[in-house]
Amino acid sequence: EAGVAQSPRYKIIEKRQSVAFWCNPISGHATLYWYQQILGQGPKLLIQFQNNGVVDDSQLPKDRFSAERLKGVDSTLKIQPAKLEDSAVYLCASSFRVQSSYEQYFGPGTRLTVT
Amino acid sequence: SQQGEEDPQALSIQEGENATMNCSYKTSINNLQWYRQNSGRGLVHLILIRSNEREKHSGRLRVTLDTSKKSSSLLITASRAADTASYFCATPRGRYGGSQGNLIFGKGTKLSVKP
């Protein structure tokens, strides 16, 4: 079975610019997550979708970050405008069911560098 | 909010030796998961242990859970160079189970296995 796909793999932008990341989860997985992983730390949840609805976006900096999953499959995460502290790896993950006892499958991530 | 904290932060061993990593968390959980992250890649689920289990095995992996001490350990036996990676424990957000499926990851233990 195909894994979680993410693009681009790497992105370098200047502060105040905009950037968008794309994620395609494993087929049939209803739950999709976006995480931010700063160097040396564990992933931090930004937003969680169940189909095309938001389950939890309490840790998403909504003044600059936005995400959507319009048809309940692919998802995009956008940062506008970017700040230096947004430099991190952005991971997308999906799981079959919403409960925490279901394992999450992660994509390879997008490494963002903001200069 | 509960959070897993791994110990030690870094561990360096020789091939063939055993590696033990520990995780402590703060509040009651109904399951705990361990993930592995190879350098520059996404996370891979290793094992899930439920609160009513004390020990679980998967190949060369052994996980224990002590809910009275709010701690878990991951033992990798007969380590190989390919085991070099960061290892994270993850606990459900939200009290008693995280029905929304969110996970909180610790900062991880960086394991280096030298040939």
C-alpha cells in the first residue's frame, strides 16, 4: 500500500513570504494530522482533520497558519507570512480511525528554512 | 497536559549490545506508543501498549508499562547499526484516552549504534 505522500520535500523562503505544503494520506484513512517538528524536539500537533472537518486546531497559530482538507482526502497547510521561528520539518500523518489507539502513519516531511 | 519525556536524551552503544530508553508521563493514559525516526525522515510506529498490559514484545523490541509510576521503557536487544535513530514515546492528549486521537510526543532519545 502506498504511504503518506508530501511535497515539496524541501523549501527555502525569506521571512514574510508565503509557503504551502501538500499531503496525500493513505487511501481510506479518515483522520489526517499536520505536525511541526523543530530541530531536536518531538512533533507538535498543529491541526487534526476527521474527513473534511477540523477536530482540533488549538495549537495552530491561526494568525499566520491555515489548513484545509476540502474533499476529505488531500490537505494543504499554508503559512502566510512566514517568520524565522517557522523553520522546522512539517509532518503529515494519517490514521484509519480517530481514536488514539490507532497508529499514525507519517509522511517523509517537508523541511522548511526561513531566512 | 500529559507529556512523555524520554531519558536519556542520547545513547551510544556498540552493535550487539542492548539499548534501554525510558519515558515518563504526567497523567493517566489508556495507551502509550513508541515511534522511531531515522535521520531526515518521518516517524514509524513501533509498538502500542495498553494501560492494562505490563509488557509487550515485537521482534527485538520489548516495551514495559508501569502505570503506578507513570513510566514506560523500550528495550532493543542485540542492537544493529540500522537501529540508529531517534525514538519517541507518545501519549494521548486529553484525559483517559484521547478519543480525538491526538498524541503528545516527547523530545526523544537519540540512539547511535556503532558497528
